[in-house]
Amino acid sequence: MIKPAEIIATAMKSMSENQQKENEQRVAVALDAFTRARDAHMAAMKKLYDIEAAIRRSEQERQSAMDESAEAEQSWRSRFRSLRGNITPEMKAEHSQRIASRELAEEFTALIAELEDDKSRAMLAACGTADKYTANHNTAFTTYADGEWACAQTGIDTALVRAFVLRVRSLELRGDTAAHATAARELGESLMRRTVMYQFDMDQEPVLSVTGMHRPALTGVDMKLYDSPVSRLKLAQSLAAKKAGNGMKE
């Protein structure tokens, strides 16, 4: 004859297995959404970094053009005065070159202004992908953690349950009017002492090795802009108005 304890143990084992399967399914969905959001954010950040690199490169080129123009200007004017206006073919060519250098610097100035707008748009996009990235990380991590917690509870060793019941009864016999609370506190304190010493082995954590234990670092994102939806809206409106204005000019 099957004993009640065996029936309970079998039922609890079945519950634990079902809980584990359900948890794995939920985690798989959440983890897929997280990795897609992460990849989208990484792509947005790459675009932003590329624009920032283009701005730095253009600023260097503009400065070089300005320096060349200034140097050529000074040299040309000095020679122009020394020759008392008698311009040689070589000086004419130099004159054209210094004008070209100045115009090139102006072109870079205009390009940098356009790139700054592109950077602002890319930063807005990065703030949007960062929102989804962090939100999906939160969902993936909590789904996994909550599932692990639920599985652990359904899989609690009957020996611990037995010992807990005995502890409660022992406290009651000693006159403790809050025996359950006392036993629960003692159990909690025991767990807390163990958590201090516990360390995760990420090589053995297929989910946590992907999500990490903390919110993803949003390196490169303007956090002041990220934390202010109002500022983002104003910037988006400003860029849209500027784009519309440029379209009318063209």
C-alpha cells in the first residue's frame, strides 16, 4: 500500500517538473526578446559611433584646411606687398589654392553641422533602443529568477518541511506565541548567511551568462537625454522642424 508521504512526494515531484518546463518555455521567449533588443541597441550604437567618428575626422580636416588657408594667406599677402602688386603666374595659382582651402573649410563646417543633426537623431534612436534593451533585460532576468524561485519552492526537501514543523511545535511548547514567524525568521537568517558565501559560476549558467546580474550598461548613451522623455520629445520636434525647413529651401 502506498503511503500518504509517498503520494505527496510523487505529487510534489510532478509539480516541480511541470513548473520547470513552464519556466523554461517562458525564459526562452523572454531571452529571445532580450537578445534581439540587445542586438538592435548595439546596431544603433554602432551607427552613432560611426557618425561621431565622421565628425571628429571632419573637424580635423576642417582645421587642416583652415591652417593651410591662414598660412597661405599670410605668405601670399607678404609676397604680394613685396612685389608691389606684380602678380606672377605662380602667385595666381597660389591665390586660387588658398581660396579653395578656405572654401573647403567652409564645406566641412556645413558638413559638420549636418553630421551633428545626424548624431542627435542617432542618439534619439539609441535612447529608444536602450529603453527596449533594459526593459527586455528586466523581463528576461525576472522571468528566470521568479521561475527558479517557484521551482525551488515546489522542490523543497520534505526533510526540511518536517524539521520546520517540528521546530514550530518545539517553539509552541516553549510558550512562543508567534512560533511560525520565529521559525520562518530563523530559516530566513540561515538562508541569508548562505547567500553571503554563494557565488555564481557563469560557465554553468546558460541564462545568467547572457543576461548578467545587473542592468546593462548604456555606455555612450546621453543619460541626461535618456532619463528625460520631455527632452527627447523636444529634440525630436526640433530636428523634424529643421528637416522640414531644409526641405523647403531645397
